[in-house]
Amino acid sequence: MRFLRAPELPLQDPVSPDGAPGTATSPPPTRPWRFLLWLATRRKGLAVAALLASGVALGGLPALPYFLTGAVDHGLRGGDWGALTAWSLGLVGGGFVSAAAIVWSHRLTVWWRTDAAYRTLQLSTRKVGRLGDELRRKVTTGEVVSIGATDLRRIADAVDSLSPLFGCATGIVVVGILLFNTSIALGLTIFAGVFAVGLITGPVLARLQARQQTYRDRIGDITDRASDIVAGLRVLRGIGGEHRFSASYRRDSEELRKAGYKVAGPMAWLNALGEGTPAILLGVVVWISGRLVADGSITPGQMVAAFGYTSALLLPVHWLIGTTYRLIEGRVASGRICDLLNVPERAAAERPLPGPPIGSDLHDPESGLTVEARTLTAVASADSGQAAGAFDRLGAYADGEATFGAVPVHAMDRAELRRRVLVAEHDAYLFSGTLAGIIAAREGRDRVAEAVETASAADVVEALPEGLDTEVGNQVRTLSGGQRQRLRLARALAADPEVLLLHEPTSAVDSHTESRIVDRVAAARSGKATAVATTSPLWLGRADTVAFMREGKVVAVGTHRELSEQHPDYRALVTREDQ
């Protein structure tokens, strides 16, 4: 009876039917409706129990007026107080059964929706983790944020709506059968009315889905715009671009508002149908049943029951319209999740090769860059993006033919490669947590103090209220750009990889601080391979060898002095002179 227990979260395996590891199962489908159905059927026992409970709760609720027929016809009309009491007690008992079923239906439905929401969350998180650095190239920040902030909730609401949807449909069928049993004309009236509502709502639902899709697109756009503004707020203020971007945000907000108004139109029609249809049916049923009573075809008790049956449809029909809307929202949200799951990943080696011996060189044939073991190499390029591209290929973050010793980096075991070769970007993300945890999350606290000192970040730590134990938020936005850059450098140094590839590690610090960092990094990394993409004379002068890159290719290798004497374009690059 696992389905009568709350799911154990997080799931050990979000793909397997019960969340248990080692269960052979196919991957989740990547089409919106099929994905939503797949989520809803992962725990079949729970799903069936929730649907049955809802069927009893909402399907039995409209049937309660049946007891009114017996109470009126057998109790009141005949003056039989025993019959009246029995039928009244039956009505009370039916009410208790319906109330208990509603409680269980709600409980099971909450477990059902929670299971679906966590599966979606874990699938999305796993996909983001597998994409790694490729994520930002293929999916916008706003899209990822919107998935977590909006789509997960809407998918949970869509699964949650399946239970009342089944219950409401059961209630409509039960009412139709009871009315058929009372009078064929009354039964046909109900089914004809439901069929007519279906014909009317079909086009409205199609329009609603299209407009909901547009509305969701606008949410992603404005979230992306907001994240860009927050990330670059300091720079925007520095160059006077704050007002320009705020104006763009206002325009995006206006587009979102218009899209929301367009969603409101079909929603108003659906709400009108949900409120008005049962009232119209009620009037028709009362009129028909009144005529039938007048000609003796049905009893007054049956007329009262027919009125009660139809009145009881007010709530199910209203809920039916609401659940349909939530299903449409869930379908749109599922489409966004499927878009994320469909993002292609870089193929991993089927049979990873072991890495080369310690002390091997890294080589990128495309650029001609070689990072020699146990040396400090500087890479000078007018376009820092080209040097960053070479580093990405060396670290297997981009496709290429780079080798580590004699082993292609793309064929190595990914965990080993990440442990031995670290590509550290100057703007890498800083997660929330204690400062000590940010700097050395994997390695522990032992290396923190040394890494902080080497990165000349001791003053940053000392200025914080609790030093290394200070809790900071994502990207540590309370610090300046130079302070955050030194923390990123400290984090890279604390990892202590065999090969460290630094991209512009001191571009945001002053020359005095940079000089200290260069000397300390060179001393701390002695005996290990380190490459720095930079045009700073401080790094170039301290490096064992300098690779001069032009148009993505290494055109000269030597010391800083040799290249300055032999290559005027190199000298112009590092001295900022016109050629």
C-alpha cells in the first residue's frame, strides 16, 4: 500500500515509476501532453487511488438528492415518520461518506502533485547539471528562472487538476444516469447541454492555449531582461545606461501586460460558461420536470430530486472549467520543460580513457597553444575571447581536438579531467553560502586561508562581519567587481588542480594589487602548469613563456622580452600603443 503514503522526497531516481534506483525504464517523453501524462502515471497506485477518491467525493455529491425522493414520496406524502427518518439518515450518512472521500481525495492529490513537481524539478536540475557550461550558450537565464519560478508550479497544478476533473466528470455522468432513471427527457437534457458546452468551449480553449503560450514567452523575456539588468547594474550606472535599460524593461512589462489581457478574454468566456451553463440547465430541468409532474409522469419527490441533481452540478461544472484552464497552463509549462530536456548535450565518451601521467602537456591543435607542465604560460591576444575559446577546448568545454599528453581530452573520464584541469573564468558564478564554503566547497576549509592570501583577498575577508563565516548571497553583489574577482581566483587556487587555466584573473584590480597577486600565484603554483590569458605586462613579464595569439592562432612563442623586441604588433598590444 505504498500509494497510501506520502512520497519520499527527493526521489532517488526521478525516471523510475516509484522513484527507486535501478528500475529499468525508458526516458521521459519530450512532447508536452505526453510528458504531462508521463508525470501523472509514474505512481500508478497513487494516481488510481486519488482518482477513485475524487470520483466518490465529487461523483457522489450530486447523488445525495436521491435520498430526497424517498423522503418526500415515502415519508412526507405517506405520513410515514419511520420512512422519513430512514431516508433522512441515509442522506446524512451519504454526506459523511462524501466528506471523508473529499478529505482522502485532497490528501492523495497533494501527494500526487508533489511527486510530479519533484520529478520535474529533479529532471530539470539533472539536465542543467549535465549541460554545465553549455547551458548559458543554449538557454537564456530568464528561461531557466521562469522554469523554476513559474512552470514547476503550473505543472503541479495541472496534475492536481486531474483528480477533480475525474470527479466532476463522474458527477455529471451520475446525474445523467439518475435523471434518465427519472425521465428520459430529463436525462437527454443534461447530456445534450454538456455536449453543447463542449462544442462551444473547444474553440475557446484553443485560443486560450495560444494566448497562454504567448504570455509564457513574455514572462521568459522579461525575466531574462531583469536578470541582465541586475547582473550589470554597476556597469550600467557607470556608463549612464541605467535609464535606457529601465525603459526597455518598461516596454517588456507593457508587452507582458497586453499578453495578460489577451489571456483574460478567453478566461472570461470560460468563467461565463462555468457559471451560466448550470443555471440554464437548471431552469430547463425545472420547467420540464414541472410539466412532467403536472401530467403525472413523475412524482413531486422526483421533481425535487431532479432540481437537487441539477443544482449539485453547479460546483462540478464550475470546477471542470477551472481544471481545464489549469491543464492548458500545465501543457504550456510542460512545453518549456520539454524544450529544456531537448537541448542537445555534448556526447560523452562511451568508454572513457584514463588520463595521462602527471606532468603531461596540454595542447590545442586548432590554435597551436601548448600549456607545458610545471610552467607559467601567458597567452596574449587582442581578442580575449579567442584565448578563452582555446581554454574551453583544452578543458573539453567546447568541441575540438585538444590533447592532454597523448590522450584526447574529450575521450577522458569527465570527472578525472575536471579534477586535473580547471578552467577559471574571471566572471564565474559565485553561489550563496558562507565565504569559506564558496571558496573551497569541495576541498574543505584547510586550503581557504592560503588561497585567500595568494589571491590578495585577505582585506575582503576582514571587512566582512564574520570573516570567512559570513553568509553571502548569490554573486556576492555587496562586493565590488575587483573584490569578487579575487574571491573567484581564491576559489580556483583552493582547488589546486594539476593544470590551472585562468582567463583575465586580475582585469578588475589595481596595478599594486595585481603585482602582489602575480608574485604570489607564481610562487604558489610553482611546479604545476598554469596558463593565464592576459595582456597585462605584470603577468607577461613574470611568465616562463608567452604565447602571442593573433586571429585565434599562436603566431609566436617566447619570453616577454623576446616578443617585445621581435614583434612590433605584440609590443603595441601590451603597451597599448598604435601600430
